[in-house]
Amino acid sequence: MDGNKIQLNFLKEIFRNINPFFIFGILISASVAIPIVIVVGSFLEDTSEYFLLMKNTFLIKYISNSFFILIGTLSFTFIFGFFAAYFISFFSFTGANFFRWSLILSFAIPPYIFAYSLNSFFENYGLAYSIMTHLFGEGNYNQTIPKFDGIIGSIISLSFTLFGYIFVLSSAAFLYKSNNLFDVGKNLGFSLKKTFLNIIFPIARPSIFVGLTLVTMEVLSDFGTVSFFSVSTLTTGIYESWVTFDDLATANRLSFILILFIFVLFVLEQLSRGNAQYHNSKNFNPRKKYKTKLKGLNNFLVFSFCSCLFLISFIFPFGQMSYWALKNLNYLENFDIIRLNFNTLYLVFVSSIILTLVAFIANISNRFSENKILNTLNNFSISGYAIPGVILGLTLLTFSSWLNSVSLINFKYFLIGTSFGIVLAYVIRFYALSYNSINSNYLKINKSIDESAYLLGFSKYKVFSNIHLPFLKNSFVLIFVLISIEIIKELPIVLILRPYNFETFSTRAFSYAEQDLVEAAAFPSLFLIAWSSLFIIISINFILPKVKNV
């Protein structure tokens, strides 16, 4: 009898957590995790001769190069993004309001376009040589002009185009956390510096870590930049395994290493939080802001730091592309502007809307269900951001072939060579970006508020609509913008899954570069930059609301 009671209680405990929120969360996470499962499953397949050869020769080089580029990029993006956010959030200096939004424009520059600009500017007899010749006359300047290539060039290109993740998320954390916490610091007798180090920085850590994690995923999945600089990384190894040796199993094994690294990173961060809380105990009004006014040398140094960051991250590559475009106007003859705009914006809006809704539903399900299985599945599914786009496309090819073999429906008709397949790949690829952005804001809502609302008779729907939604509404715009920019810049997914004769700005730029017509890529690159910049400028007030300096 006691045994039956134990079994009955066990079944009740299982079914207690099965509710609509739990089911929706499981369906979303499981769907996003399918390609990851395929990659992980392929790791168990028999090893090929190429993999055994690579393991004994190139694998260590792939891993070490990836590691050095990752560490270098994380270091620079943290310095650039974090300190820019800190200066703009807590100090009043010359140009602070301008840099507050202009630094976000770095999102508009794809790393590979920055790499083209960097290499062309500093190469022998490049633009830097022409400028010095014009200013100082003829001379052997190639010996003194620095050359940025290889690992250093990759780190520079990735750092100046990815620091925006840290800048935006750190700024948001500082904006919604600073006032009441500085009051606490003053009451404790802390100086401004001590308040920042002991109170502000620890509180902002979740948002900062999310930014660093997104940078990590971008670096590990980057192909265009490292390929341009001829650096062998795990990503280039994946491409070579598939394209050169036609060995998808080896490519999936290397992808598994990337996924495992990301998954371990998330687990370690979750464990490091412990029982720490990151929500606000009081309402915060972002319209009132206490800032320290900088003068003299301090004002000059901070202004110079932000100016250099803006000039190098945005003006430099944009100027290089503009110079190429004006120099090669003849390429406009075969440039179908209307079609490229329609194709690009169609993918952007459809994919961004679906991704935002899917990630929001997943976070709500995780919040209301409070189920460890669902939470683990979510952490596993967001590691799909580490899968390079080309492997994700090939995974969908493999998955559709398997579905065709076990059913009577031709799934390839829906997934391959269609806009639906591209959108599905985008949802999987960028799910981590949307999920983490919402999750970092959800952490700031004290769960005791939900419990108090339940005691007052509020349903879960009313808790969501009256408490969660007003707090999270600004994050929707932020997520939409981030995803839109990433989709505009994404290349391999469209190349593999696109319908016949379907092109976007990224694929057109790639086709020119593939034909060694890098200067011709300036026109699609400029449109890409222009659309990305427009999205950012329109949504600036939603990303970082205006505040009144006190």
C-alpha cells in the first residue's frame, strides 16, 4: 500500500508541472535543439581517415588559434564596451549624448567588411600610403606603415565590430540600476569608485556576461574574417572538412566542440551566480540621473577614448566603402537595388518577428513552470548560436533527408530552396540572442512580486500582462534591432538554403569578393550598413531611454 502511495505521489509530482506554459516551452526548446542533437549524434559516428589525420596534425592549431582570437576579442570588447558604457552612464563630458547612440552604430559593420577595409587601408601602396604620400611627398612609407593581418587583424576586426554587445547591455544595466544604488553607497560612506566596484559592477554582471557570451558565440562561428586573413580556426576547419574533403562527419565533430564549449560556459556562469539576486527592490525612474561633470584633462581623455572608438569602428570602414563606391560607379549598372532591398527586408522582418515571439514565449514558460528539465533544455538549445551558418544549413539538409525517409511527405520541398527554410535556420541560429536578451531582463523582476500577485488572486495571464509585459516592452525593440542586424549580415545560411536566383546584399557582396572584385562589394556593403544604421537610429530611444542629468 505504501508503495502504491509513493508511486501515486511520484506521478502527481510529474504531472503537476505539465501545464500549457511547460508544453509550449518544451516544444520551442526541442525544435530549436534538433540541429544540435544531429551534430551531437554525428559525433558518435565512426571516425574518418581525414579526422584521424587532422587530429594528429591541425586540430591543436585550430583550437589554439580559436582560443587566442577569442581571448583577445573578449578582452578588447570588454574594455571598449564596458568603459564606454560606464563613462556615458555616470559622467557628463563633451559629446556624451552623441556617443550614447553613435557607438551603437558599430553593430552595422560586419566583421568581414571591417577586415576588407583594414587590410586595404594598410596594405602596400594602399590608402594609408596614398595619404602619407599626399601629405609628405614621395617616400618608402611601406616599411613604417603597420600591417594588420593574421590573428592580430582578426582580433582587431572582430573587436571593433562586436563591442556593441557589451556597450548596449552594460548601458542598459547601468541605466536601470544606478540611482538608488548610488544612494545606498552614499549612506554607507562609500566613494564613487568604491560604490561602483562593490555595488554597481556586481549588480550589472548578468547583462555584462550575456554580452560577453554573445561575443564568444560570434567569434567562434565567424568564418569571413578569419578566412580573409588566412587564419586556421575551428570554423575554417569545419568549412574545409565539408567543402574540400566532403567529410560532413568531421565537420560535425568540430561543431560539437564549439557547442560543448558554449554549453560549459553557460553552466559555469549559472553555478557562479549561486543564490545571488539581480532584481530591483524599488521602482526606478530613468528620467532622473546623477552624473559627475568632467573637466580639464579628464574630460579630454574620456572624449578622446569615445571619439577614437567611434571613428575606428564606424567612420573608418564606412569611409573606405564610400571611397571604393565613388571610385567604381560602373558597377552600379548590374546592381538590382529594388530586388535586393525587397529580399533582404522580407527575411529581416519575418524572421525578427518570429524570433522575438518565440523567445518571449520560451522565457514566460520557463518563468511560470520553474521546471529544471525545461531550464536545462533551454540552456542546451541556446548553444545553437555557436553552430556556423554553413553547418546549420547542412544540418537542415540532413534532417530533411531523414524526414523524407521515414514519411510520405517531401520535407525538402518545404525546407530546402525556400524562404521558409531560411527563416527556420535564422530562428535556430539566433535563438540564443533573443532568449538571453529577454532572460537578462527577466532576472531583474523579483519573483516575490509574482507570488504576491497570486495571493491577491491574479492569474498567470494577469501577472504577465500587468507586471511582466510593461517591464519588458522596451527589450522587444532591442531584440528586434539586434536580430535584424544579425540577419542582414548573415551569409552562409542564405547561400545554402535560398531559392534559385534569390540574392540579398550579403550574398551579392560575397559573390563580388569571390571573384576578387572586393571594391565592387562596396555597393551592397553600403546598403547593408545603411539599413543597419537606420534600424539602430530609429530605435535608439527604446534601447537607451533619454534621461535627465541632475
